[in-house]
Amino acid sequence: MPEPPTNREHKATPVPPPLKRASQSRIRAWLQARVRERVTLIGALYLVALLLTGLAAFASANNLLFLILSAMLATFMISGLINRLGIAGLELDVRLPEHISARRTTPARLLLRNAKRRIPSFSVQVVGVEDSVFTTAVYFPVIPGGAELETTLDVVFERRGSHAGDSFQFSSRFPFGFAERRIRVLMNREVVVYPCLDPQPGFDQLLAGIAGEAESSLQGRGHDFYRIRPYEPFESARHVDWRATAHTGSLQVREFARDQDPLIAIFLDLEASFDHWQWFECAVEACAYLAWQMTARGARIHFRTQDWEILTPLEDDVYAILRYLALVSARGRAIPLQNDLEPAVAIVFTAQPGRLDELAWSSARILHPGCFPAPGARPDPARRHS
């Protein structure tokens, strides 16, 4: 005998929310990677006219209307084919300068190449999407077959760090504007952006104080003759060599060898709580600004954190410091910084100044949230820690 039917209910297995979100993300990414087409207003009106013409042709059985309908259908199909051929085979390349600073306008070279040898592309627009720094749309009227066109854009990176994965979108409405065809491409290129090198509130006063201390620590200007060179604007006239000036016909200056270049030690304490995150970002920018400005003035820089240190220009140039500061991040806990140097000037950026009291930092300029505020706070002058 057959078994009696059971009252089992077949319930669908629920999809876990994370798995469901992952599936939706993959579907969305797949759709975005494909060619997308959007019907324009002109295309919508053309489709309405095409539909009305078709209804009239079938209702009246008029051969002329059928000829007009055929021509309209052929025009619509040819427009889509030409649009697809025009936007296909385009290759994009973006070239940025080697050194990029945050919040500074940076020129970027945008190169668009048509890989089709004989078929040109017309009316192509390129724009960055999905939080890309390339927000300005670039329009190319015509791209000959096999040609490469180049244009320059001004971009601004708002934050320091590593930037990768800029998305771009090609779009074209050629030839008749019935539809706008779009293609998205992803540029998998990593760009390291340095901290902002522009002075923030309090930076200029800090730089002036450090430069003054460095100059006062040197024992004179030096008396060994080095060379005669052309006069530079705003230099002192007391070192002008009048005999060389009369001989060459232009102002010449006697330059003396300095006994030693000042050594500026910059210490960055990586221990900072979440409440001091904004101040830590300000400290990172201050370190970059001081290293950049003092290097331009000929000083030697000894930069140190808990896990990295460098002496410029002996071991590397100032860009090594900027690259490190571009990627550094605060920590919840780190060992205290040690002072075993004898620089002309020592600057310490720390969010926890209390733990440095027992160490040999009495001669250093210690900057902390109480005396060196983050942007938005009132910039009080930095004071020494005692």
C-alpha cells in the first residue's frame, strides 16, 4: 500500500544577510562592468513616432507608410550599431606626477587611444565615477583610428594615503543621439599621496621659531671661501664681490662654506587615542611641512618614530619622509620615544606628553594637543615642555 501523504511543508532556506549582500554586490558589479545604454529624450520621441507610424501602416495597409516605417527601423538599428562600434576599442591611460601632495592641484595627463585601426570614434565623453578624483568631464569630438589623444586635467586629492582603483566611464550619443551608450573601466594603479605641504594655522610661527633656534645654534656663518656665484634676489649686499661684478657685468656674490648644516630632529609619537585622531593628522602634516621647509633651507633632518627613522640627505632625500608620512597611522599603544641625539633643534609631536616627563626631553620642543591644536581650534603659539 502506498504510504499516506505527510503534512510536510517545504520551506525555502533563508539566505543569510551577509551572503545576500555579497550576491547583490557581485550582481551590481557585473552590471556595471557591462555596456549600459540609456534612451535619451530624443530617442524616446523617436520611438513614439516609430510606434505611431507602425500602427498607422498596419491600420491603413498603405505601402508608403510601410516604406517610411522600414526606413525608420533601419535608421534606429544603424544608429545603435554605429554607436557600439564607436565606443568599442577605446583604451584609457592616466599619468600622474611622481610626487603628489594632498589638497594641492595636480596636473594629470589623460591619454585616450583608439585601438581600431580604420574606424574612428566620434563624440566620446570621459568622466570619473564612484568617488574618483577625476570629476571633470572631458569631451573628444573625434578620435581617428589608431590615434592617441592627450589632454591635461587638474585633480585634487583631499587626503593623504594610498589611492587606487579610480573608475572611469566612456559615454557617447553618436550619431543621432537616440541613446547614450556607456562603458566603465577601472584603473588599478596605486598612487601614494603625501600629506598637505601648505601651512596650516600655527605652522608658520613654528617654522620661524625652529629656524631661529637652528641659526643661533651655529657657530657663525663660516669664513672659508667657497665660490663666487650670481646674486640672487633679496640677498644681503655686504657679500657682493664688486671686482667680479665689474668683470662680468652682473652682480656676483662671494659664498663661504658653512662650518656645519643644522641638524633638525623631528620625533612623531605614534600612540594616539581615537579622540586625538584629528590632532594626529595635524601632527603628520606639521612633520611633513617642517621637513619640507627646513630641507629647502639646507638643514639636515633626522626623523624618527617608534618603528622607523632616517637621516636626510645622508641616507635618503626628503621624499622618503613624505612617503612614510603618507601611509603612517596612529596606534592605541606604543613604546615611548627615546632621545639619544644631540641635534641643533629637537621637536616632538605627541598626544601623551605626560609619559615623556621621566625621559631626557628637557631641551626638546614638545608639541601636544594642549599647545598645538588641530585645524579648527585656536592656534596658540607652541611652548617648550618643562
